[in-house]
Amino acid sequence: MSKKLGIEGKILDVAYRHFLQKGYRQTTMDDIAQDLGMSKKTLYKYFPGKLELLAACFEILKTKMTAKVEAILDNRHLSFPLKLKSSLTVIATHLAPINPDLFEDLREHAPEIWSAMTDYINESAYLRFAKLIEQGIAQGLVNSRINISLIVMLYAAAVQSLLDPKFYSQFPDPIQKGIKIPPSDIYDQAISIIYHGILTEEARAEFINA
């Protein structure tokens, strides 16, 4: 890796940490430059502005997620349940650290990046997740009577909603306060509910036979 790429990588690491901690609006090029121990003038030689820094950070995030999920789906040695769990874990691991307030910040002050990120999440859900569900049906591990598009849309809707503060705001205060759990737990429990259900084994058997 060239020296320039090494410096750019360090800049992006520091910038992304600031965006996660303080959001887009509250992060300044001065903050990033100071943290890096370089002048703002030097920082501008690598990135012309904060918006370009943010865009580059999310491009790296998307590239990492795509590579990891595709590697899981293409691995012939992994069982379907492990592929399902591993792919969801990758998505949760990369998206959970992003505070919903940052996404709200992006929608208001960096709409192009917000749109590109949500489009990527939806596209990833439709294309890669549908492929995984098809594998599960082919192996007899997913109920073939359930519509694949519906499965994928429920997953995509869950992920997108959990990233959207405006989705939260429509609920009464007790419900909003009740969701104050770590983002990683939100992802884990939401996906578990969608694909495993809320019933115990005993109740599920009764429900099926009712």
C-alpha cells in the first residue's frame, strides 16, 4: 500500500470515529485534523471537505459488508443455518454502531449519502438475502410455501425502520423508552423474532395444530 493510501486510510478511520461519536453536523474538519495531529490545510489535500470524507467512509463500510456477506453465501462448507446467522451478524456488526441520530443527521444535511446508504441496504437485502433464502428452500430448511419476496421485505423493512428515528417518533413514549437497548441487541432480537417467532416451542406446536 502506498504512503498516500495509508494516510488516507488513517484519516478515514479517525473521521468515521468522530461521525459515530458526534454525528455529522457536530464533527468538524478541525476536530479531525487535530485528532490526526496534522494541519487542516494538509487534511484538505486528501479530502476537499467533510461531505467527501463521510461519503468515503460509507463506501468503505459498504465494500466491507458486501465482501463478507458474499464470502459467507459462496462458502460451500457452511450449513444454511450458519450462513443465515453469519450473514445477519455481519450486517448487525457493521450497522449497529451507527447511532440512529447520525442517520437522521445524514437525511437532513447529507441527503445524497443517506439515499445511497439506504438504497444499498435495501438492495443488499433483496439480492443477497433472497439468494440465501432460495438456498434454504432448495435444501428443505425453509418452508417453500412462504413467499420469498415477503421474507426479504420483512427483513429489509426491519433493518430500515431500526435505522430511522422518524419511525420511532410515531410511537407513544412508553414504547420509545422501552426500545432503549443496545443497537446490537435490537438487530439480534428483531431478526430472531422474524425468523424464529415469539412463541415458545410448546406454544408454537399448539399454534401450528390449532
